[in-house]
Amino acid sequence: MMIRYLPLVVGIVGGLALLANRMVTANLTASQSRADALGVLLSAVLILIGLLWQQVQPKPPEAVTLLGEEGLEIDQNLPEVVKTELAWATHILLTNTVTKVVAVYYDRRTILRRGILGKSKQVNIGAIAERVIKTQKPIYLVKLELYPGRVEFDYLPENTQGVIVQPLGEKGVMVLGANIPRSYTKQDENWVTAIADKLAYNLDKSDSTNING
């Protein structure tokens, strides 16, 4: 990333060097004056390029350390096959995307929380999660602090930066939290959707009597 600052640094250093050289030179020749003028012009161009690069190539958002304890909470009343599926799906998401915390709500209860855990142990189904379930379309909150509806995510670390709320059929949602805003790519979103579809299929396929304990 330091290459973004190279033209700016070179331009400033070059301009200062020309100024210092002019100050210590008693008698200037015509050729030296022309060379100094050219040097000043080149330094100015480099400084301008450096400033333009700062606008064209903005600094990427910085990661934060999420507040909370790392852990794994899973509903022990679930069938072993479901617990295995949940463990696999969340492991993939936590190790292959920017996700730092995953919460799964299904059939009117929280069945898993994994990663950096928030204060509340239960997924709060607020307006955003309800909309996801109703429309069966995921919602990506690119910078959570900008959304008034963020209060429903008290089961995530309070400084969570980005959130994806992914439907799990008509019975639940999978919520992913990241420590960097605007960090999920389109490929990440497609990957999350594919995993959620597989998880929803296996949850729905599982014996509902066993799931409800």
C-alpha cells in the first residue's frame, strides 16, 4: 500500500532538495536556472499525482478487534447429524470468509452461536430478520453502525462492523458478523448463500420431533 504515497514523497523530497540547493548556491548559471525550473515542475507534477492517487485509491476500511469472548454454543437437543452439519457450515464460514461470529436461529429458537460472542445468548428476531424470512432474500448491512435497526443484533459483539442476515428457509436465519465494514465480496455472498441453502435443506430434512427435543 506504500506505493500509493511514492509520487507524493518523491515530489516533496525533490522540491526540498532543489530549494536547499538554490539557497547554498551563490552564483546561478543560466543552465542551472533552467534545470531548477524543470526540477520544480517535475516535483509539482509528482506531488499532484500523489494527491490524485489518494482520491482514486482510497484507504481500505480498517479491521477492529471485536468485543467479546470466543466460544461455541450449540443446542444439545439437536440430533447429532444436525450438530455436525452446523459445525461444518460455521467452520467453513469462519475460516474462509471475513466472518468472525455466526448465529443460527431456527424453528423459533437459537440453535447455535459461534465465534466472538455478544452479550445476549438469544437471537433477537427484529424487523430486519423478519423481512429476510418473509422475502427469502438476504440483507447485507455493509456498515452496521449506520443502521437504526442495529439494536436487534445485541447477540453480536457491540462493535460488529458488517452483518449478513441469510434466510434458512421459512423457519429461520443465519446471521454473520464481520470486524471490517464493506468487507464481504459478491463471491463471499454467493458462498454464504450456497452454505445456507445446504444447511436449511438438512435442517428441514431432519425429524422435526428430534429438533424440538
